[in-house]
Amino acid sequence: MNTSYRLSIGLVLLCLCMVIVAACGGSPAAPAPAAPAAESEEPEAADTAASGALETTDVSIRLSWVPQWQFAGYIAAEVNGYYDEAGLNVTINGGGPEFPEIQMVASEADTFGTQWPDTIMIARENDVDLVMLATFFQTSPTAYMVHADSGIASPEDFIDKSVAVFYGSGLETEYRGMLAEVGVDASTITEVPGEFTLEPFLSRRVDVWPVYATDQPNTVRNQGVDINLLFARDYGVTMIGDGLFATRAFVEANPRTTEAFVHASLRGWNWAPKIRKKRSRLFTNTTRRLPLSN
């Protein structure tokens, strides 16, 4: 990776660490001087266990894509009742181009959202005061999907080919970093805006399609399409993937709700990798019932 790009990534991650420490550090922050009444009346977990009565708090999470395995921890927390046990009534909303999670959370249409850390940092640079609460993908699952008979075996083969780019997202950041690492000039590539549907790739109008290896490749293979995957991490670019975020205003005004949601989500993420076939069917059936968007 060239020096300037590596420095930029390093600064982003350094700033991210500072944000996380500031928001969720080991030393409790002083309580906000004018916390909302609803938050001050939120029962402590110990009190709830003793009384058996739980006053639930309504929150929502906006996923960065349609419900799928990429968001296994949140869905598992809902399926297993972890959010209920934490006193939370959680609505899981699917996302996509029509429902950008940054805007949905910043406008308070949703309480929490999922997105790449670098995208959150870019939003902060544009005066959108967001806080990264946790990162669950310590290694990015991003891959570049190509048809097996395309002759594309490495990023160097992207030259004179068409590549879908999801502008402004972590996918674009990783893509740019990979090109810089292997020395490919983007001007030698025909870049087209990424879409919600895979049709441009399936119809071979676009040669290379960025995907999360946890989902779309299986969808394509199930349609009988023979594909190969190229991973940016194999070409010198290793980034952190999806994380959980909220607005700083919400976190500071609702520390207990924030802590409860993060803790319950972590329980879901700890459970998700242990899923067996029977649990997998339950999980899949649940994702089908979740709204694609609201």
C-alpha cells in the first residue's frame, strides 16, 4: 500500500479508537446534566430481576443491508430473547440504498445503525456526530465476485473490465486501497455505481461485483452460477468490517439503554457462531420475516 494511503487508514483507526474510548471507556462518564425523564426512570437490571416487572424501552437498529448472516448477532439476540431480557423492545430494520443508515440514525428515525468504522469517521468529518460502539467484524468479509470463466484471477485483471463501486461506503475504501496496493490505476477500469440487485453481474453487464462473502455468493451459487471470489485481504488490505453506532447525543442522554443494547447484541454475537443446522433453520426463517426496509 502506498505511504499516503496507509497513513490515512492508520489515522482513521487511531481516531476511531479514541472515539470508542471516549464513548465507552473504562472510566464512567459524568451523567448528563439534563437527562430525559424516561431514561432516569429506567430500572436497574438488579431491580428488575427482584421485582419481575420490566419496563421496556423501544429502540430500533437500521442494518446497512437486507437482513442476512452479516447481521447474525443482532438477529440472534432477537430470536433468543436477549433484547427482551435487557428490557428492550427492538425493531430490526433492513437497509439498502433507499434507506441509508447514516442518515436514518442521524435524523433519529432509527436509534442504532450498522456501518464500517471508516464510513463513520467520514460522517464525523462532515459534522455528523456519531459514536462507534462496537466492531464485530475484526476482519473484513468483503470479496470481489467474478464469473469463473471471466479470466479474472487478481485485481490486476480489473484493467479494461467493469467494476461495481458502492460510492461513499467502506466497500469503496477497501477497493481503492486494494488498487493502490497492487498498483492499478482506477482510470484503466470502467467503474459503475453498485446496485441493490445482482442483475447487472448475473447478466454479465458488469464483470466484477463487490460482495460480503457471508451472503451474496451463496445466493448466486444457488442459482447455478459458477463464480470465483477475490479477497482484498489477500492483496495487502486488511480492514475492520461492520460495527454498531449511534449518535453521541443519544449515547450521552441514554447510557443505560445504550449499554443494555450493546451487551445484549454481544450475547447474540457470542451465540451466532455456535449455530447448528436446527438453529440455522430457525435463524433463516426469522430473517425472512424481518422487513427489508421501513
